[in-house]
Amino acid sequence: MLVTAGSRGDVAPFAALARRAVAAGHEVRLVVPENSGVDLTGIDVASMGVDYTALITQQGVSVAAALRSYRSVIQPLMRAVLLESARAAMEFAPDVLLAHPKILSAGVVAEALGIPHVLVEIVPAVTPTSSFPAAGTLTRDLGPLNRMTYRLAGGGEAMFRRDLREVSRLVGSFSRRTPPPAATLLPISPALLRRPADWGDSVHLTGAWTSAGSGPGDASEAVPAEVAAFIEAGDFVFAGFGSMASGDSVARAREVLAGIRGAGFRALLATGLGGLEVPQELRGKDLLVTRSVGHNAVLPKAAAAVHHGGIGTVHAATAAGTVSVLVPFIADQPFWGARLREKGLAPEPIPQRRLTAAGLSSALSSAGDYRAAVQAAAGSMAQEDGAGTAVRIVEGLV
């Protein structure tokens, strides 16, 4: 059983792994939120009855908004995540349980079932290391003190202790201490993140999890005729911020479009869940606006990709050989901006609150300086089989 919670970027890797495990002959059930936007065709899916997309649409990704609605929205949502995923596991009775870190109840449930629990860190925020701070905390390297930043990940259990006790009663497990995961998998490419030497043998950097046939050169991914015609008409820059609905999306679109035009490119803008909103007066023949696009079909043909820096988009752009200009908003996004900059794969990230047309235009004008390194990273990623590696590791546990 695979269990994940969050938006599209949290669901897509699990869907890819589910398909790969099925192809390897395993019976798989995937427990997910509703309306993630990920294609789940052909997968045995169970819903945990929550909708992160609706939550983001209603209140955006503001930390302040989340705090204000903690009791009325966040706490009930997390209670549903913990309880419904536990019920699904007890019903399915799997041989192994793989879970996103948000599934705080996974260890309790696995212990009750007497099965291995595998932690899936979409981003490195749980397993301590001295090599870098936990994603979503700091970007400045603290050396040996980096390990202290990982203590923040344990705060979730304290916030939802009452709900975890309810899970324990539901599954009949009353152990005072839940055993650690049998393995930890990070579906991240080594081309983006070097594996720290101080991680234990049970921690695996597998490479990205993608579905078979969905590599960056996959032309089978359908795109609307209008989009296909636009990307074939000449050089363009892709810009999209996914689920980052925050702040003034119109003002942000003005700066993004002016920056792309200032660098001499046409613009393909994806509005996503509200990160960009393009007023009519900005429109022209050098601009195409769409809600979303298939990364695999579009990014390989883009001169550069302007995005928020979620790990899914970072993987997609780098695998496509496309230089990223990161505009981080929250969580792990500044972490990936720092990693790409350190590896010489991208210019200095531009925090979304400091985004200007001039700054973006300058970054896009320097994209060529990073293209060779990005294309070399893409070559390395093309040799990876992250999902296959993960399946083999899990098979060794049962």
C-alpha cells in the first residue's frame, strides 16, 4: 500500500511507483487525496476524503492563512488524513506500507499489522544530516548544526497527538514507542542532490519516480493544438507557479511577462491554481496563456523555465535539459534554489516577494551560461530508474 497527502507534486511520484510495482507483478493500492490533477488511470485507488486542491483554491498557500484556519480547517483535514489512511490500510492488509511524511500514523498502523513501514521523503526534511539543513527551514549552511534543523519535522506529532491516539485505538496498537521505518526512500535524482555520507544504510536516494514512457523526450504526451503550434513557432520561455496561489497574481504576471519580453522571448504562461493572472491588456501574439501544460511535452522545447522550484518541476525541467529560473515561495522551494545554484545548474533564485521584470530579464539573459551543465545533468538522469530501484528495495523487505 502506498499512502500520500498533499497537492499534485506529492501524488505524482506515488502514482508512478504504483504503476511500476504493478508492472513488477505486485498487488498495489494507492491512497490519495481527491482532485490532485494526477492521472491515476489503471491504478487501484482509495480516497482519504480530503481535497488539498480545494483548500489551496480557497486560502492559497499563505502560512498566515493556514494558522488562522488551523482549528477550523487544517486540524480536521489532518485528522481525516490520519484516520482514513489507517482505515484503508486495515482493510487492505498489505505486506508493506509506504507513506509520505504527512502520514504521521503510518508507523503505528504498520506496527499493528506487523509489517514493514517505508518512509518516502519527497524532499529531504526528516532524515538528519550535517550536509545541508532540512528542506523548508533554512538555506544557509550551518555545518554540523544542520542536524538540529531536522528536529522541526518531529513537531507534527505533537500537534496531532490526540488524533494519533485515536488511530492507535482504531488499529489496536498501544505501544509507547513506534519503531523507526524499515527503509527511507527519497525519489530524488543524485544529479540534483548528493547523498550525504552520514545517512544510514537504510536510507536510499533512488532517483526520481516517473512512469514508463514519460521521460522528457516523450512526444506522446498530448498537448492542445494551440499550445503545440505556439511552441513550434520559435523560442519561448515557460512560466508557471503550479499551486502557488499567493499575493497579487496580476502584479506578478506583469513582472514575469515584462521580464520574459525584456529578454527577447515569447512567453507561455500557465496560470495553475492562481499563481499568475494575466489581464487582457498584456496579451499579444508573443504570449499564450493556459491553465496547465504537460511538462514532458513543453519543457524540452523551452529556452528556459520560470517556476516556483517544487521538486517535481525541478526534476522535470532538469531532465528536459532546460535551465530553470527559480522564484521560490514557501517550504522546500528555497532549498532547491540553493541546491541548483550550488551545482551551477541555475542562476541565483529570485524570491517571489522580490520578483521584478528587470531581475527576471537579467536571469533569463544568463540562462545560456548554465545550459551545458543542465544538459549534462539531464544525460545522467536519463540513465536513472528511480521507480525500479524503489521497487527492488521494497521487495527486499518482505
